[in-house]
Amino acid sequence: MRNLQDQLDRFAGVAAEPRRVARYPVNEAMIRNWVEAHDDDNPIYVDDAAARAAGRPGVVCPPAMISTWVMAGYRRYREIHRLRAEGHTEDFPYSRLLSLLDEAGFTSVVATDLTQEYVRDIHVGEHITAHITIEAISPMKRTALGNGHFITLLKKYVNQDGELLVEERFRLLRFAPESRKDP
């Protein structure tokens, strides 16, 4: 196990994958769809006059929506899972990390927590890019789900000028379900 931990530790502080660039600039139509889906009635997200009355230059994006701008879509999701099922690994550190954990038996995943720090409002017309770093991989932990490793990803979302908009830490557990000890 020490050898595995040594290998895992080498991923800490490494860029997880190439930057993720939004396919579309921040726009009112997608904001409206998101706030309706979440039943969010804050008028600064959909009403220009209300946003201006609140001191904004116009409609702003809900900050919790930040990750939706850089999502690759279902085609990419299916492609990644097809490649993994065929035994292929993309040549990105995060992909190699997941393959290493798969090979060691840590094949299941659950998200454990997410924190976001909102630096400033996100404006219509901005183009979002996410820079994702593998911040940490824990030593093996015994959990109720089974033995596993917690992975913390640090995501920095910036606009087209490189201005930091949101900093996010996303933690997940990769675990071996067969190691679970039922009472």
C-alpha cells in the first residue's frame, strides 16, 4: 500500500487536465433556464432593471451556476465512459490517477463535499474558463462505504481576461465497495 500512496502523492498539485473553456459566453437564456429549474426568484438574474436597481451593471449570473458554463455535455461524458470501458486512459493526470485507483480496486465513487468562494459577480457576455488542479489525495481511509481515498480538486473559474470569478474545492471518495464491513 505504501507504494500506491507514493504514486498517488505524485499527483498532488498537478493540473488535472487541460483547461475547460466554455462553449458559449454567459447568456440570459441559459441563466433563465437555470433559475427556473431551481425555482430561484431573485430578480437580479432575469430582470435588467432590478439588477441595475441593486447596483449591478445589468443581469448577473447566479454564482452557483459557474460549473454549467464549462460542462462538456453528454456526448463527451459518453465518450469518456466508452474509452474507460475499452480500457483506454486519456493522457491527462486526472485520468491516469483514476486508472491507478481502478487498478488498485478503488472503482466506486461518491461526491462528498463542495465549497465555493465567490469573488465577484459573473456578467452576461463573459467567457468562462476553468483551471482544475488535483489539490490532494488522502491516505487510505476506512469509511462506511469501504476503504478509499479522498481526492480534492481545486477549480479556479476565470473570465476571458483571466480575472478570478469563483474558487471551488470539490472532494470525492474513490472506494472499494467490497471492503465494506457490514455490521
